[in-house]
Amino acid sequence: MLELQHINYAVHEPDGELGILKDISLAVDDHRLVVFTGPNGGGKTTLAKIVMGLVKPTTGRILWNGEDITGLGITERAKMGISYGFQQPPRFKGLTVRDLLTIAAGNGKLSKDRCCQYLTKVGLCANDYLDREVDASLSGGEVKRIEIATILARNAQLMIFDEPEAGIDLWSFTRLTETFEQIHRAGRATMIVISHQERIISLADEVVVIGDGSISHRGSADEILPEILADTTGACPVLTKGGAAL
Ligand SMILES: Nc1ncnc2c1ncn2[C@@H]1O[C@H](COP(=O)(O)OP(=O)(O)OP(=O)(O)O)[C@@H](O)[C@H]1O
Ligand SMILES: [Mg+2]
């Protein structure tokens, strides 16, 4: 179980302190699929990075399976079963797709068949990609899909996906949502998915709307989706015509 207790995160700006996250408290039970959604700049990625240990909260506590992990770094949290896929994944010059999957799986050698299984889930063919370097020669969507495959290979207890739909074509996206459904149905992991996509939001056991650094709504997809759709104030970009999501 993941517990966030009174998380605040502020940065120092020339004209004073800027509050990015304001008193966020949240518990995510095991094997739940929770979607964080809400307007751009609301604080979703920052909160995910706080869970992974990439950003240290100004105040507040993070508990994982009852243990206070607030002071722990990324590597320690990864060893405890937490994984995070970046909104904009980094590239790894000199490492191949096979290397990344092998490191993620953490069990020495990964067979081509296993690599193929992970890559197929994100719509990539192992024959074409296994020996490619994860450098600038890969397209944005390819890098994103490879990173998602590494999270699947890691088989972590808590998987955090930051806008997995971003830059991914419709065919791969459909396959990916099916993979999320399978993991969820099998009770294999707890998933936090940051998304603006109605299709992903509808998979959620719970939807948490984060806006202006706070939780503005929480509830089931059935409760929250109509609220988002009915919010015609334009405060939430998922409603605007420019947002590809809805
Ligand atoms: N280190 C920092 N210094 C200044 N501002 C920051 C810093 N980190 C985050 N922010 C700001 O905090 C806000 C929240 O950012 P965050 O990336 O968490 O938003 P988000 O909800 O993930 O948005 P999006 O939907 O666009 O991905 C943004 O306005 C961002 O510019
Ligand atoms: Mg973000």
C-alpha cells in the first residue's frame, strides 16, 4: 500500500516561494489502478516523481507497505518494487533495447522470446528493435514504447506510467490499454497511470483529479468522467478542443 501524507512541495523563485504541491494526502491500496488526471501544470508529474524519489517533498511523508520511505533514494525505492516511466523518457546512447530490457528484468540474461513478449505488448517487433541503440535515431514514440516495455519487464509491485499515451499511435495504444487491463485483472501490480485519455480513465478503480497542486476531485471513473465532461469552464484542458484526449 502506498500512502502519501500531507505532501507539500515548494520551490524558491526570485519573487518568493512557489507552492507546486499543497497538502496532498492519498492512499492507494494494493492492486488498484488509480488514474491521476487534471490540467497541464497541475502537479501530476511532480507527485509521481515524489513517489519515485526523483523529487524530495518540502514537507510530508511517503509510506510504502507501512515503511517510511521519504528519506530513501531512487535506487532503494526501485529495489523495494517501485518503478516510474518518465513523461519524456531519456535516451541511453550506447545501450541497446535488449540491454535495457535485461537490466530492467534484473535476472542476468533475458531470452529473445521474453524480450519479444514485452515489446509486443507495446506494439514493437523484437526483430526490428532488440539490437537498436536507444539513442537519437529512435523516434519519440518508439522511445516511449521501449520505456513502457522496460517497466513491464521490471515487473514491479508499483508501476507508475506518466502519460503512456503521449506520442503513441492508436494501434499501439489499444494494445497498451489491453496490457494495463490484463495486469490489473491478474492483480499483478498496483498501477498509477497519469493520463488525459478517456479510455485509460475508464479503466481506473479510482480517478484523482489534481489541479493547482491539490486534489480537486476523487472518485470512480463513472463519477468523475461526467464531472470532467460537464466542466465547461475551460479550467481543465482535457475538455478543450486542443486536447487530443476526449
Ligand atoms: N523545479 C521547479 N521549478 C519551478 N517550477 C516547477 C518546478 N517543478 C515543477 N514546476 C511547476 O510545477 C507545476 C506542476 O508541474 P508538473 O510537471 O507536475 O505538472 P503536470 O500536472 O504533470 O502537467 P502536464 O499535464 O503538463 O504534464 C508546473 O507549473 C511546473 O512548471
Ligand atoms: Mg506531467
